Amino acid sequence: MAPSDIARIPGHYISNTHTLFAYAAFVGALITGLSLHYTKIVENEHFGYPVEWFPSVSATIGDRFPERSVFQLFIALTSGPRFLLVWLNYILMTRGGKGGSGAAWVAAVGVFRTFTCGGWTYVTSTDDHDAHDVFMISYLVATIPWTVGCLMLCPPDARTVRLRKYLAGGFFGTLVPLIYFFIQHKVHRVPGAYTIYAFFEWALVLLDVGFDAVTAIDFQAFEIVVREVGGKGSGEKRSDTLLETQKDKPIISDLSTSVQYPELLDALADVYMSFIFWTNQTALGLVVWYFDLWVMGLSGMEGAILASLSPFLLEIRPFRNHIVSAMPGSYLLQGLCGLGAYLVQRVDFRLGVLSAGVWTGTLGLAASFWHDRGDAGKLEARITAWLLGLILSSLAKFSNATNNPVWPILHSGNGGWNKTGLAIFGLAIARMYMRKGVMAATPSTQHNESKPKGLSGMAGLGFGALCFIFHSLLSDSGTMIAWSWTGYPISGPMPVPHGVMTFAAMGLGILSGLYVPGIYRTWSAFGVASVAAMVLTYSENWTGFYGGLVLTIYSMGATPVLNGDGGKVGVVGQGGKGSTYYPARSPAVKRVRAAHVWLLLGLQLLGVGIAYVRFPAYDYPSYHPESKLITAGIWTIHFHIDNDAWSSERRMEALMRETELDLVGLLESDNQRIIMGNRDLTQYFSESLGMWVDHGPGPDKNTWGCALLSKFPIVNSTHHLLPSPAGELAPAIQATVEAYGELVDVYVFHSGQEEDVEDRRLQTEYMSNLMGQSTRPAILLSYLVTKPGEGNYNSYVSETSGMRDIDRSDWDRWCEYILYKGMKRTGYARVSRSTITDTELQIGKFVVGEPERLDGERISEDQVPVDMRFPALFRGEGVRGHRYHVFDEPRYFA
């Protein structure tokens, strides 16, 4: 030891010490976990394992180690070496000036995942179930960048690379059965699934420790020297041949590039401006739809959608030069008009302001593409930011149950974050004006003046088709899932959590378009995408969704290729070998691209976190189980847009909660289309009210939509498209729910309008026969378009169907009806709509397990048990415009 050395510690000793501590903590925590899991099985009989299968080790361990103090000590002791390991890995990654910001980011992730690993091990699900899950999911998510970062940036010794790949593969491979058995336990309540899940959960720890233990090999030629006076230590030189080979790979080279704050701020500003662009585009059709909805036809307001065609004005050279020179101004107007439109109360004026935002935003986007036509690096950055803005817009909807929180149909009272959006816009536009002076800086690459090959007009149509795909399928992560939805039992993806798969496909498309763009120039790729589009259109469940994911990857990846020469002609050139798309690998271009890639990874992690927070609880107790009461409602909800063009789901949720609905059929509920904002607000009702949901026939079925929300588990459901030879397609849901141990059939149905007599006759015949086939208790929640006692009414209420009207004496009905059979009716009420929609909420109360009474006479409320009465809240003037109307009070039956 040199005189100035205080200590010299071999690196492999530190690594092995960490491994020893980690394994000790693992064994201790495993024993504790199994003990606590045993207790959990005993306390929760639905897991299905008999108690006698388990020895009485739990009590023994509990007696010897009260409050798990010894095991918690093991866990605490391993934290120190683990933090040290993260620091040592950082040194390895950055030695020789390599690693850059990538190494710092990986180290930060390592610190974070150390905390989370200790958290989910220390806090068991018995201690705090929610905290345990938060730590566990955070740990799993953080392991992804940690593993990838270690593989890319740690010394590439052939042996360590091989071992890390095997262990990482095992880790991520274990996630598949882990998630599967978690869903089996959480969703399907399969006995014993949680036990199997627990084994896979703890196997992750073993694989994780093994992955980190590989660093013992890296540290064999590494030591820590502590000196009295600072100096440079040196270790044995190691072969960096593999590293030199790997660093030339573009994605690794970019990720290891140190991103400077100016590039990061510019990237954030560009992405947010693109987010505003997509926010305005997706809101425009939605506000136009409000007018068409009320006139039940073309209103004349459709002309507002022509705002998206403003780039045609760029063909006028003086105008084009002016727009390019004042480009930040177009972004300024885009943000002020689009984000500020919610302040305008009068709907037609609000549409005008929003249209101005779309007009200027589209103009600015096209002008920016044209401006950067000679700089491949800047053009790539524009396109990438535009695509990232689409992901951010879809993520914002994913976080807010499919409503973009800064749309002009939202405000602070119904879930809007408009002021926050404006504040962030102020920061973003300020950054754009700060860099305005350098927008004409020296290009990062030389502009190739070669004319693009092929017909630019046809390529322009191709780019327009991509924009249509983005708007119609990718502006909401659940749209393609809605296309593939078939009902219960669930055989395909669900909006939550599987919406993150849409984000993953979008991200993969961006990365492949940046780093392997050549594949998108082939007819083979186009053919695969075409087949994928067919699969999405004609297949269902997972098969259809997988087709959509392939189409997503292609669409996102092809965008930089198609648009690479777009700025040259105002439309898009196909770009042959002479294309300017491929940017030179200059440091500036690499830094900007690295900033975008890191932002993309951040958005992906954000999506996973949102999916976890929104993961359904699947524990939905009914309101009055002691009375075996079902409170069922039918409501035509006007596509979740109220009479003043505000999103109505929060007001609807309040009324459904206050009326204590156990079952509710929603009509005019399908919003997964461009003109309706690609929304699905049944997600909000399901989460806020705690109900299972069947979204009904998907948007590809071209109906107005119907949906079923249920406090009772939906055992089975089938979707029907009723005969409609002349008029609009009529959707129906035939579902079976398990209510208090008995199976009950529920039908939700929206018939055609009165203009099409033959349609309604055929639909009546279809539904009557369908209901007549059921021998179980049944409820029909429907929109029939008939008068009581006349015409088709006598087919719905007949011996064929077996159904009875909830109140034959209520003569003042035309649209909504509640029919039933095989159970006792106890109450009926009609609640006014306020300004939420154009139709009231009808409610019926039934008791499961008691036969229907043919002579059920009317009785007064004081003869009804308290828990079976309707809320007094809506008597008299009611609240918020909701009151009992028509009879001015509920009706009760013996």
C-alpha cells in the first residue's frame, strides 16, 4: 500500500458483499413472505386452498420473529451495499469519458429502484396493500431502463454480457406468467392464482440479485483507493473491442450522447406545441358534432373542418414567406385560440375561436416542414416532435378517462386543466421566441437538391392517409381496443391496462422510423401493414388488436420517410436515394435525437404508471345487498355532451350515484369516432362508480351505441345488430349477471326511429323472440319509440317475450321503457334530466329471489322498507335541476 493510501478495497469484494447481503435479505424476506401469504390464504377463503394443506410454520415463525424485525434488518442492511453498487456501476460506465448523461440517468434509475425494491419487500401486502403494489410496480418499471442501461454502458466483457442477457431475459420472461396469474387472481378470482403469483413475484428478486451479482466479474480488475491527497487511480486495462463496436450503433451512440439543456428545452417546447396541435385537431370535430346532434342532420357548421386545409395558402409565395418569417406567431395563435376557447360560453363563437386555432396551427406545422426542408436534422426533429405530441395527447386522454383535459368542452368544474395547459403553453412559446433568432442557423447537413422520385401528389395522399389513421385510430389508446371488443367472458384487450400496448407500438414505430427507415420504403412493409389493417377490420379480440398494433408501428415509422422531402413541394415526396431524410451524424443532431428518445421513454413509463393507477379494483358491492335489491336505470345520454356543449360525465356520475343504480343501460354512448372525439366515458363511470362495464358493439359496427354498467359481475354478454334494412343500425346487449347468487338476464336495446316502420317491426320481432328464449329473471332497459298499449308495444309486452311493463298505467312514454319478468318489482320513478341531455332517467327497483306478482297493487312509501325507497333528495324542486317528474313522486308496488 502506498504511503498516501488509507485503504485499498478490491471491487469484486464489494460486489460479492452486496450479493451476500442481497441473498440473505432475499431468503429472510421469502420466508416472511410465505408466512404472511399463508396467513392471507387462511383469511381469504376464495383463494381456494384448504387450510390443512399448510403446516403450522406461520405461528412458529411469528412467535420467533415478532413484527418481522430480523427480516427487516436484513433488508435494511442490503440497502447500503446496493447503493454502493449503483455508484460503482456509474464509475464503470463513465470511465474514459464515456457514458455521458446516459450513465447519470441509469444511476438515478438505480437509486430509485433500490428504494422501491426495499419498499415492496419491507412493506408487505398484508401491511399496506396499496403501498406494496405501488413499490412493486415502480420497481418493475424502473428495472427496464436499469437493465437496458447496464447492458449498453457497462464494460462489455463477453462473459458478463452473456450472463446479463440470460438473467435479464429470465427476469422479463417471468413477468408474463406474473401478470397472467395476477389477472387470474384479481379479475377472474381463480382459486390458488395468488399463491402461484407470489412464487413468480419472489423469483424476480432472485433473478434481479443474479443480474447485479454479475458485477463481481466487472470488478475483478477494479479497486477503490482512498488517499490523503486526491489523485487518479489506475486499474488494469481491459479490452474495449466490443464497446468500440457497439458504440457505432446509432441508437447506442445517441443514448450515450450528453443532452444539453437548450436541446432538451427545445424538444419539450416542440413536443408541447405538437400536443396543442393534436388537442385542437381532435376537439374540432367534437364541437362541430354538437350542432349536428341537435338538428339530427347537417347544421352548416361542418364548414369549420376546412380549417385543416389552410396549408394550401402556402402555394402563394409572398404569403408563404410571411408565414415562415413569423412562424412563432402561428404557434402563438394556435395555443391562445385552442387552449383559450373554453372561456367562450356561446358555443358557435367557441367553435369559431377553436377553428382559428386549428387554421393557424396547421398552417404553422406545414410552414415549419417547408422551412426545414434543406436541413435533414431539423426536419427529422420537427417530425419526431409532431409524433411525440400525438402520443402525449393520447396519454393525456388515457390519464383522464378519454377526455383531453384541455379540450374546450372542459373547464375546472368538470375535470378540465385548461389553466394549467395555458401556463405550460406560456413557457413553451417563450422558449420558441427565445430561439427565433437562431432558426436560420447553419444547417446541420447539406441540402440535396435532387428532385424526389415518384409522383408527389400520390405521396401526398399517402401522408394524408397517415394523418387520418393517427386521428381515427391513435388519438385515443382505446379506439382499436373498442374495435375488437366482444363482451364477456373477456377474450381480448381492455382499455385499461392494455392501452399501454398502443403507446408501446407507437413508440416502437418512431424508433424504427428513426434508426431503420429503409424497411418502410419496401413494398413488403406496405403489404404487411395492409394485411394488418384487414385483420383489425375483420377480426376480433386479441387477433384484431394485434393487427392494429402492427398497423400502428408501420404508420408511425413510415411518417419520417414519407415526409422527408415533403417540405420541398408543399406536399410529400416519396424520397428515393437522393432524399434529404438521412441526417448526418453531427453532434447537434445526435443531441436533439437523444433528447427525443429520452422523452419517448419517459412517455412510455408515464403510460405504464397511469395504467397501474387506473387498474380496476373489481370489488363492486351493490347498494342494498341485505334486501337483494336491484335498482336498474335506462338513460339516453346524448353522447356525453350537455345542452351547452360541455362534457357531462361528472354530472351524470353524480346523479347515478345519488339514485343508487346497481344496473344502468346507457344509449347513444359510442363516441369512438373522429367527430365525437374518440372518447369512451363508460371508463369514467366504471372507475368512479365501481361497476363492471360492457361497452357494447364497437365503433366499427356503425351504431349509435349502447352500454351496460353493473354492480354485479357480468357472467356472459353477447352483442346484437338488429335488422335495419332501411334506417339506422340498432344495437343491443344481451347480458347475464350474477346477482345475490342468482343469474339474471339484462337487455339493453336502442331501436330505430319512427320514420322506418319496417325496421322497427323487424327489430321488435327479433327482440321479442330473443327475450322469450330466456327462462331466467330478466330486465329490459330500452328505447322503443312507441306509445304504451299500441303497435309494437304489444309485441314487447306479450306471451312471446314473457316480459311485463313496469307500470302499464304510465301513459306518457314514447322512447324509454323498463320491462321485466321472473322477479318482484317494488318501485318505479322518472327523474328529470336537467341540462345534461334531452331525455330523462327512468329507474325501476326489483327484488331477486321473489316471484313476480301479477296483481301488484300500488302502495304508499310508508309501507316500503327504508332501504328499498327512492332517495328523498329529488322530491319537490330536487337538486341541480333533477327531480321526480311526470307523477312528481316515485311509485311503489306490493
